[in-house]
Amino acid sequence: MRAGVVGATGYGGAELLRILHTHPHIKVTSLYSSTKNGENITDHYPHLQANFPMKLEDINPTKMAQQTDIIFLAVPSGIASTLAPQLLEAGCTVIDLSGDFRLKESDEYENWYKKKAAPKAWLDQAVYCIPELNRQELKDTKFISNPGCYPTATLLGLAPLAKANLLKEDSIIIDAKSGVSGAGQTASFGTIYNELNENLKIYKVNEHQHIPEIEQMLQHWGQTSPITFHTHLVPMTRGIMATIYTSLNDTITEDRLYKLYEDFYENEPFVRLRDPGKFPATKEVSGSNYCDIGVTLDKRTGRVTIVSVIDNLMKGAAGQAIQNANILLGYEETAGLTYSPVYP
């Protein structure tokens, strides 16, 4: 299958290239940019020079549909809302890594993203998919909305309890931390070295655009109360840790809690459950498509603590996009994704 990448000069786009270079069934044949047309991708990423001696092409949906079988949109939010419909109308299969089609209500998107939403018909057509939770919805579609990084870590952490109807309403608190690559390449005062080094910063308090994305899925599972969700930047390049606190609406033992997670993810190749009493660290998934989860019950308070870690550029972006593409195209779900984490 011929793949094209729009936004290949961003971190998510570069990860797509790294993964797809060794994919057994998908080959990158075209790279596109609206602002860097004619430039070599290796001018931006010299580390790709042996594998991608390619120039960036201008965006022309009709031509792109002729050149490719599938397009990955690794672009900032606000661009895909216009570009994706044009590509789909031209006949492309599209996987959008931005947030433009994750929320199904236009006013919700505009309220949280502060941008004009895509037409409602296209919001309805996009299939939002975390494979472990709703891969069956990828049948008969040509348009996937790839989930956000924080929601992926959070929802994989909460899903076994939510689907078992064990979550107590109005009790979910998520304390999430991310490496700086999640902020992209555009420099800002908050992401310069002097501000981040030896520092820990909270940001977008009560305003993070991933809040409604998490709540949308929880509502699908029957949870109607809003969540408390806060994010922090830590001085590392990759990784997300979501530490989740919640109360349950039923009495449960630690053994039953662990068995619930063990059974839920038993056949999932990219979710790894830690043994009781052990918890994952971000470096233990770095460079991989894994989500590692540890879970425990506090007998004093009755609250459950879930620790979920992913690489924000992999399971949180490019890796999950390729996992979704594999399902959509009928390939083995793990194709091109069996990387061991990079450690140390």
C-alpha cells in the first residue's frame, strides 16, 4: 500500500516515517507540506537521510489521491478540518492525527479548541478509535480520527472499570504528566530550556482540550459526571504518565481488581499489565507502541489508583495511527510495530 504523510516535518510525522520504513505492507511514497514544498525531508531530519531521500510536495488532493492509497495527516489542529474532507472527496483513505474530528459536537470543539469546527457531516463520518476499546467500529470506513495522547493513556487505564460499571460518578481525578515533545516544535516561553530544566509545571488548568475527549468516551460507557483532569510538563523528551484516582460503586478486593484488568487485556498485544504491587515508568515504554498499566486498591480509603504510561509520540500518536491503519487495511494489527522500548 502506498502511503502519504502530510506534516512529515513535525515530530509525529517523523515517527510515522521511522515506523513505516520497516512496515511489511505499507510504503511511504509521498511527503506533503503546504509551507515547505520542494525542500528535502533530510534538511529537517538528517537522521532520515539513508531511508528517505525525498522532497516535500505541495498539497493537491486530486493528485494525492492518485499517488497514494492512504494518507496520514500529522498536522496541527485547525488544518485537518478543511483538508481531510477534500482528501476524502478525492477518494483518499485518511487517518487524522490532529484533534479536529475527535469531538462529535461542533460547539464542544469550538469551545475547547478555539477554532472553527469541521462540518457536522464529516464529524459524524470520522471513526474515533482506540483499537483495544472499539476496533470493531473500523469496518467499512475510510476515515479514522486518531485519539489524543492523554486520552489514550487515561481511557486505557479506566476502561476495565468503566465497562464493568464499577466507576463511582463524580470521583475521577487524573494527574497527568508529559514530556515536551507533546508540545510540538514551535518554541514558546513555557517550553524553552531555562523554563523546563529542573522544573515541573502545570498547564492548561481546567482548560485542556483533551478533557471533553475523555468525557465523551466515558459518557459512551455510561459515566455522566465531569472529570478532574490536570496536566504537567516534565523535563524529558518523550512519555506520558497518567495517575488516575477513582472510587468504586461496589466493594471489591485487590485480587478481583487485578483479575478484572488481567482478563480485559488478556489478548491485547500492546497493553501490558504489571504484577500486583508494581508500577510502570515512562522510560519502560519509550519508542514503543505499548501502554503499561499498574493498578492497586487503597484499603483505607477504598479508592483505586491506576498508573498508565505510554510514549506520547507512539501509542499516543504515530504508533496508534499505524495500528489503526493495520486493522483498517486488513493486516496483522502488530505489523511494523513490534519494537521493544528503547532503554535506558
